[in-house]
Amino acid sequence: RGACSPCPLMKTISCFCGKTYFEVPCGTEKNQKPPKCSKRCNIDRLCRHKLDCR
């Protein structure tokens, strides 16, 4: 029967804080890396160090 047609849905990939994001076609999100974020975020790092998240 052949391959399925491409999925029309999009998935959002975001940085750790969620302020920077982009959309990719459904099914390709597992191959994507989160975008680099240049904004200052207030989310604590998992290691608890007091460095700014970038």
C-alpha cells in the first residue's frame, strides 16, 4: 500500500524555561534538540547551582 502521507500536525519544541520555542512536523520532535535560549529564566537548575540559565 505504500508509505503514509506526512502528518499535518506540528509539535512545539521549547527551551527549559519555555520562552524560546519552534515548531516541527509531528514525528520529528524526537530528533530535535531544544533551542538555545538567550533570555534570563527563573527556573531552578536541577543541580541547584546559582548560575543564570541561558
